Amino acid sequence: MKLSTPFYLLLTLVIFYSSPLLSKEQSKEQSNVITIVAAEDNLPFSFNLPDGTPSGLYIEFWELWSKINNIPIRFVVVPFRESLALIKQKNTLHVGLFKNKAREQWADFSLPIHNVKTGIIYNRSINKNAKLKELHDVIISTQNHSFQESYLKKHFPGIGLTTFEILDEGIEQLLTNDVQAVVAELPNAFAQIAKKGLSGVFTISDEVIASNNVFALIAKGQPELLAKVNTGIENIPVNQIIELEKKWLPTLKPFFETASTNPHLTESEKQWLSQNNSFSLGTDSAFPPFEFNDQQGVHSGISADYMQYAKQQLGINLTLRLGGSWGEAFEEFKRGNIDVMSAIFYTKERAEYIRFTEPYFEISLVIVSKKNAFYAESLSSLRHRRLGLIEGYVYNELITRDYPNINIVDVISVEDGLKKLQSGEIDAFVDSIAAINYEINKNKINDLIITSFTPYTLELSMAVRKGLEPLIPILNKTFAAMNEKKRSAIANNWLSVHVQSGTKLSTILFWALPIISLLILIILIFFRMNKRLKTEIDARVENEGKRILAQKDLAVQKNAMDEHSLVFVTDTKGVITYANDKFCAISGYRREELIGENHRILNAKNQSKDYWLNIYLAVSNGAFWHDEVRIKAKGDQLYWLDTTIVPLYDNYNKFNGNTYISTDITHQKETIIRLAQAKKQADVANESKTNFLANMSHEIRTPMNGVIGMINLLLDTPLNQEQQDFAKTVKSSAESLLGVINDILDYSKVEAGMLALEPLEFDLELLLHELASSLAFQAHDKGLELIFPANIIPTQSFIADSGRIRQILNNLVGNAIKFTEQGEVSVYCKVQEQTEQRTTLLFEISDSGIGLTKQQKNKLFERFSQADGSTTRKYGGTGLGLSISKQLVELMDGEIGMKSVESEGSIFWFTLNIANAKNTPPKKFYNNLQNKKILVVDDNLTNRTLLGLLLTKWQVEHTLVDNGHKALENLAEAAIQGYPYHIAILDMQMPEMDGFQLAAKIKDGSRLFANTCLMMLTSQGQRGDAEKLKTAGFNGYLNKPIDQSVLYNTLMTIADVNSPEQSLVTAHSARKLPQFKARVLVVEDNAVNQKVAQGLLKKFGVQVDLAANGEEALSSLNHLPFDLVLMDCQMPVMDGYEATQRIRLPQSNVLNRKIPIIAMTANSMQGDREKCLAAGMDDFISKPVNPSKLQEALTRWLSEHESSIT
């Protein structure tokens, strides 16, 4: 009785709250119905039949929309004026109206559903051909509040205008001559006039006032409704809409068209479709959910939707073959009596005689078994069992072939197969998971289960008969263009679970809620009664479980520690109470000797008392402690232990002692000590090697600087031909010797691990030109054509180790020249990849030399490796160049490789990934040659191509020829046409007619070629060439390889030559050395190097003072004003580092503590540059001094400097 009061109270509340649920549910169902408002008497679009049933084109359009999209609707047909007011309600739309600005203020418009033309109906008094703008003295009537009314008021304000509510009134006005014309929608007007039998009474004007699309109107603020309406319109098959239009407006062209608008089709495919647009279609009437005939006999399912999509997109007619099974349809298809099969599985066997489209759907096959009966876990488990398969389907053939021991039972359909499985006629059934789920849900089957997937996944395609092959790519493109939204909509429509409608939610709640509430109340009472008892039991169980687990954990931990660690235990006073076997073994004590002793018996006495005190304080406060400890064993042997001390507590959480868990690390500690000693010895050895290499580098480079520097100065003095040859030979030999020395030193750096890069900003074009100039003599001496570079190179600056890039190129180009006896060596430099920060450069060195065999290629980049013994003797070399080059390329994040054909030549290539220099835009060539015309005569294709590329880049009109005869023909033809060449660039060495001979013939025709300037390209200039060339009539000459900037400057200078007295233009005159008004102090202890520096600096117009050591330098700087100091680093008395540091001191007595100081040193080891900069120097030049590097440094520090010379 105690439960009765709350029970009935709860029941009353449930009934009270559930009663409105029913009304809410009913309200919700009603709210899902869309109200569609239409204007009455709007023939043929919307009107009521005598029995009150709505009818008309627009009424049937929305009925079709409702059916296709499964959305409930209701029609409200009212007068036009009232219809506008009704659509402002929620979930309501107008059947169809025109769009105008007034309506756009409060309504949204759907996709267009129709188009209506507005025209004029006259009485007989007005000519049919009269135009609206000509009607001045007549009265015109139109519908009140309509589009036509606003249109006439806006565009024809001068006409007499009156209105009517419905068109019947307007027709009456015409009959009574109250008005002379009516403006209305023509289909409505035709229908109303015909209805009254007045078709011959009025005149219809030929003039169309307006042609307007018709839209559904929805009050603003309902985006979900608008989206639903538009999606529904898109879902309606176009051919069904056209049928409606033809039914109601048979004389008018339909608004919707079925012609293919697929943009993916070719014109020929569209043409084929226009001639072949009707096909018979074979289907399966019992293969749900893929295709089947519904209760009304309509072709339905996934395949049916795809066929409908194809019909809409292509404008084709697919006529269903009615009656019969799929097997019968397939036989008719094979005989050619059916054009298209809508759904057919692809197999290799069928593909031999059937033409398939691409698959548009995949199907997975599954096994179905009966609950509480045989469980088929796989097809293999069905051996000698009965398996149901649909007769004639392809997987019937596949399973019969692959599983011959299964007893196959043919069934008619999925539904038939499942029924036979339920009745026990078969043990299992196989079909697609989609079809099985569809039937199970439809027929509410609950005694069958899907037990496993089969290994078969089948592809559903269409097939076309022989003779219709052009249709296959058309269908493929159509389905491929179908968007994912459409595919998903089709799949979700047929593959989702179908739930049958049953008891309403309100009824369920009415009966279920009181029962559930009562059960909850009983549960709460029992829960409350048992809560305390359960809590007590749980606590006891938990404590007992913890105790048992703790005992187990302790046992496991103890066994694990005893097995793998050294363990002993002490009490609170440090007395040992336990020691395991491993600890006894390493300590040398027996267990009975240890127990009872204080742990200090093991103290190795290598730690202070404070160390042990800190340990005690840590563990006694409950903290763990870990460190490496050294102990003394019984025989005074010392061991290192990696030890963790864990404090122990009793059941009352009182500190009870410590457990020491250790690992013997004695061997590791001794190994670490030995390694540290070995490292120390290695560091000493490496330091000695580094010092040796640094001294060797300095001692070798110092005299080499003198040799090469003096030779350079000597070559700038007047020498006869023989003396020049001697001097160049000495220079070449000295540079070769320096190259060998550099290779050896670099190899030593590689071995010592000290080969490193020094990235600095550099000019790529200048670097390539300098290197080409240094190798030109070597190529010329062998009679080779050196084209370096052989393409237009990037004219910008980069940040990298330019010295190492020069070294790589020198090795590879030098090898190409060395191993080439005739022909040419070409060097290409290209940008392979570039970002804002970095550039990958690709270098290629091509030669026509001896090439390499496969065996030689395999060992090419190994140290001390050359092609073979004979090449070593014939060509010389250390065999280190390529190996070092490979190391350098890899340091610069690049790759190196080669391609070679024996006896034909080789191409060596490498890439470098280097940084772009900031604020250094590429060099610009101004189009001052743009109006010039240039002829290039060169027999070498590579050289000719390069010149052509350069002239194209500079926007110069030019012609390229390969011999003197063609050159003369071009010169003569251009002169006769009145557009002669301004400049002719001639190669000196050409077959049949060389450059001098060609120049002589050109000068013989002086009348024709009087204004053509001549420029000579020569592989190697000789002293006296300038005078000889000037006598021969040349205006300039350049040595190969061509410096692109110098070539441009030379052409610019020649193009400005106005008289034959002009001096000959050369590389030197095109690129003059800069002159600096400055005083420079050279601090150098070597007398030869003093002379070299002095000679080089005088070329730049610099006043030079000398000092033999740092002390003398300080003295000079204390008394004389200088603009710059060139400082050697290794000198007696005081070296360059100390001298620089003293100059920079605040208390220094020098006149200018901030004077630029440039290191000029033979030290070239890693860190030398950093050491100089750390000492206070500003820049760095290595010996032997490169004149161009010296020029760059002087330009950097003296260009904007105010000279101390007055």
C-alpha cells in the first residue's frame, strides 16, 4: 500500500503529459504536407473542375513532383489576388508566377518550370499588325495586380489602361467594346476564348509583348523548403514534363528539351545520337533492389534510376521489353532482338561476345544461413551441402566451377531462395548483401542471418548488342559525369533499411511510460535497501583482493629482482637483513657474513660523509634515490654498481628500512675510461695533423704565390712570341703543380674529416669566365674548341663556396681537355630548379674525347683511380680529382655522374643546391642593340648556337651561317635590299675560307659592305694580333671562350664606331680595370710576395707601402694615413692576428682603428677564415692571389671610400 500513492501519482502525470504528445505527433505529420496555392480560372494552367477537383498544366506538374519525390502536397485554388496573400504563410508555395522587382522584395523563386508569352487580343476594329506603341487613342485592359499591369505602366505610360480581376471580365469588355484590346498571357487567353466559343471573334496580334519564365514562389526565410523544391524539380524526368506540356499546350514548343546537353560528348557522338535515339531495353523483373517491377508494373530499383538518368541526359528513348524472366531477356539480347541490357555482371567469358560499358555499381556476395541450424562460415564449409543460387546468374556459374563439391539448388529469385532456406529445402543461400537485406527488411524475416562474405565481388554494367558499339563510350561518359550527390541519392534510396510503419509514438508512450516508471521506482527501492550492504561487501572484497595481489606482486617482483639484479635490504639503522645470491657473489661475502653487518662494510671510501648523508635524508623522507656507486668487495676489489634505493614501509606506513637494487656496470665504466683516453690521444693526433696540414699549406702556397704572381706580372710586359710562350708554359706548369698540391691537401683534409665549405656571395658569370680564361690556353694548345659556357647562363649572384665550385669545374673541364685529342669541349650551366631562397644548378661538361668502357665507369670516382695504367702514363694526374669533386658536390647537397660511349666522348654532370644572394637582382642588358642587324659566321655548331641564343636574348636581328661563301651571299643580299648588316662576327679558324680571307673578300666589296663592322673571334690571341686585325679592317676581336658580358659590351662599342680611325675594340678595352685613388699598406714578410702584391695593386692605380711584419705595420699606421691594409697572417716578430688585435684596441695609437683589414694568407684550412674575422679582420683572400678576387675586395672596400690621398 505504501507504493500505491506514488504509483498513481506517477501514472496520472504520464497520462497528463502523453495526451498532448498525440496532438503534437498529428501536428507534426500535418506540417510535413506542403500547401500549393494556385489561381482559379487560369486556364490551361490552374482551375477547378465542376466537381471542385484542381486541374491544369501546373497542377499536374506539381502532382508529378510530389510523386517522384515522395513528398505529400495539398492544393488550394483561389482567386489570383487571394493566392498572393496565402503564399506568405509557412510551408506554402505558389504554383507558378512571373518574377518582378516587387515580388523579389518578399519572395524567393524556384528553378523555372515553364515559359509563357504575353500578347495582345484586339477586337475587329484594330488591324492585326498594329503594334502596342502605335495604339494612342484606344483603351487597353489587363489583369489587376499582375505582371502585365506593372509592365504596361512602366513601358507604355501614355496608353489608356484599365483592369479586370479575371480574364472572363476582359473578354466581356472586348465584346461590349468598352476596351479595344486586352493584354494577357496567350495560353490563358486562347483557352478562355475557346471555352466561350469565340475563337473567330477576336484578332490576335503577331507582337509578343514579353516572354517570361514561370517560377514557384516561396516567402523569404524558408531556405530548406526552397532547396527541397529545387531538388525535386531536378529529379523529375524531362520526358515526363514534356509529355505534360504536349498534353496541355499541343501547338506550342515545350519549354523543356530532351536533346543531349552532355558537354563531355564529341560532336560526332551527338550526331550519332540524333540519328539513333530509340532503343529496346532488357531488364530483370525480380532482382530487387537493383531492378524489379513494382506493384504497378513500373521498372524500379538502382539500375532503373541509372537508366532514367541516361534518358534525361542523352534525350534517348529506352523501351522496356515486357514479360519473361531475365534469362529469357538475355537470350533475346544474344540473338540481337534487344538493344540494351540494363544490368549485367561482367566476366571475361562474357566479354568475348558481349560489349560492356564501364561498371556503374559493385556488388558483394554473402552467405545466408538459418538461425539455430547449419552455420555456413565459408563456401568451403558447404561441401556436399545444398546451396541455393538464382538460375542463370553469373555467380551460379562461378561457384559451380570453383566449388564442384557443393550441391547447387537453382531458385527463381532472392525471395524464393530465402523462403526455401526458411523451409529447410536448402542449407544456405548466396546473393548480394543489398538484395538480401532488401528482402529481409521488406518481408520482416527474423530467423535468417548473414554468416560470412564470399570471395566474389561482381561489377554491374550495361551491355549493348552488336552494331551499337558507338553507344558504349556515350554511356560511359554519361555515368562518369554523374556527380557524387546523385550517385549517393540513388544508393541511399534503395540500400537504406526499410522500416514498416506501425504503432504511433503517442500510443507507445501512453502505455510504456507508466510501466517503465513503476519498474524504475521498484529498482530504486531495492537499490537503496542494498546499497549499504553492497558497499561493505565491495570494500571487503577489494581489500582482500588488494592483499592477495600485493602478495603476488611482491613475490613476482622479488623473483624478478633476484634473477636479474644485485639485491640487499637494510633496516632503519643500515644493518643488512637480506642479500640475494648475486649480491653475495660480487661482494665476496657469504650471506651469513653479511646479515647483521652495517652496509658500511661495503664502503669504498671514495665519497664524502655529506654524500651518504644526502642519501639517508632522501630515502628516509620517502624518496627514491638513484646513482652510480663504487663498492669494495671482501678481497678489496672495487666494483661499480648502478644502484636504486627504495624505502620500505610497514602496514602502518612507518619507515622500515631500504631495498638496494643494483646492476654491475664495472665493465662499462672501464670501457668508458679507456674510450676517453683513446679519444684524448686521437684528439692530440688530429690536432698534430691539422697543424701539419696548415703549415704545409702555408709553406707551399707562399712560394707558389710568388711564382704565379710574378708570371702574371711578366705576361703584362712587352714580350716577343717566344718569351710569351715560355712564360705561359711556366704559368701552366705552376698552376698544374698547384692543382696537384691542392688535391693532396684536400685528400688529407678528407682523411682527417676537415673538408668543409665557406659559403660567400659570388658572381656566377664572373667565376665561369675566369675559369674559362685559365683553361683556354690548355685547349688552344691541343687545337680544341673550348665553348665555356655553351649556353646563356644565369646572370645573378649566389651564396656558396665559389672556390670549391671552381675546383670541381677545373677538375672536370681539365679532364675533358686532357682526354680529348680533337673536336670540342662544351660546358653548360642551367637552372634546374629555383625557389625564392635556393637554386639547383646543373653543370654539364661534354667532350668528344676517348670515352670510357663499362669497367672504367664502375671505378671512376674511387680515390687514386684512373681509366687504367696506360692512361696514367700517357695523361698523368694524381687520380684524386674526381674523388674530391664527388665529396665537394655531396657537401653542397648535389649529385655527380657521367654518361660515356667509348671512342665517342663523355658527358660529366653535377648539380649544386645553393642559396640565392639577397638584394642582388640579375644583371640587365639594355636593348641598345635592338635596332642592329648582325651576321654570325662560325663553322662550329655549338658556338654558333650559343651566339644565336645570346643575340635573341638581347633582341638583336641576326643570321647564323657556317662558312664564308654563305656569309658573302647574305651580306650582298642584305645590302642590295637596302638593309645591310651592321656587324659581322667572324670565326678565325674555318675550313675553305678562314676569318682573314673572308674579311678580305668583304673589304673587296667595300661599296656594298662599307657600313658593316667586322669582329673576329679567335681561340687564342697572340701578340701582334691587334695590329694585324686592325690592318685587315676589323673593328674588334675577342678570345674564346666567350665572356657573355664582355661580348655585349664589345658589340655595343663597335656599334658606336663612326670612323675607320677608331681604335680596335678588345676584351681589355670592353672591360677596363677599375682605378682607385687610395693608399694601401701591404704587410708581408716574403720579399717575392711583396713584389707580387705591389705589381697587382699598381694595376688598380693604388699607392703601395710595405711592412715586413706586424710591428712595422703598427708603426706605419701610427704615423701615416692609409685607406686599407693587406695583412699576411704568419710573420716573424709579430703575426697578422696580433697586429690586427692591437690595431682594434681602444687604446691603440694608430690613426684609424676602423681601417679595413684584408687577410692575405697562404692558410687555407677549415677555420682559417673564421680565425681571421675573429681577430678583427674584415675580409679574406687566399694565396696565390687571384687578381679578380683582389679586384672584388678592393671594389668592396674602396669604391665609396673617401681617400686619404690629397
